[in-house]
Amino acid sequence: MTSTGFKMAISPGLFSNSTNMSFLYGSTGPPESYFINDISTPPTHTSNDYNKSFSFPPSDSDIQRDQSSEWIQTLLLILKASAMILIMVAAVCGNLLVIISVIRNRRLRVITNYFVVSLAMADIMVAFMAMTFNFSVQVTSR
């Protein structure tokens, strides 16, 4: 059985011609190529694309493509980390300015602004505690 494209070996008996698979493929069932009757002989691959994808040693163009892809991924990681650090610093500094302005200016010491100061403190805690963990998850991709 030869064909071009991706192949997957299925153990015999897993699917049979009598299996009702209309929920996946409609009333016609799966195409006949999905059934593997003999697994004693390994499948042969005749597609040139398949043979090219596993060529050894890698060619110079493959190495250049890998290096450029790695460089782009590194650049994107640096940009993502820089943006997240900038957001964290801006959140802390902006909220500190709110707190300092209420503390230093006597006219701003009203009950309404105490709620704003409370919100600013909560925002600083989010920036320190939650954003740092989110930063580590985003940068390490885990």
C-alpha cells in the first residue's frame, strides 16, 4: 500500500470494514485506505517529499533556515520579555505616584482618595506577585 502524504499504522482489528464510523465520516464510512489488513510488511514510502525531509547530513539551506528561525524566536522572546517588564514597572511606578501624591498633598486626603490609595496598593501587589509569575510562564513557555 503506497500513497503520498502522511501515513499512520493502525493495529489490525482496531478498525474493520464492519465498524460503524458514520459519526466520523458520514453515511459512507471511512475511505478504504484507512484499513490496514497486513502489518507483516512495513509500508513503503514513495513520496519524494518524505524522502527529502529525512535527508542526512542536513544541507546548508536547512542549517541557515534553522539559524534564522532560532534568531527570530530569540528576538521575539526579548521583545515579549521587554514589553512585560515595561508593563510591570509602569504599573508599580504609576501606583506609587498616586500613593505619594495623596500622602504629600493635604487637600487630597479625603475618604474617596483613600479608596483610590487602597486600589493602588492592591494594584502594586498584583504587579509584584501575579505579573512576575505570569512573566516567568510566558518567557519559559511552560
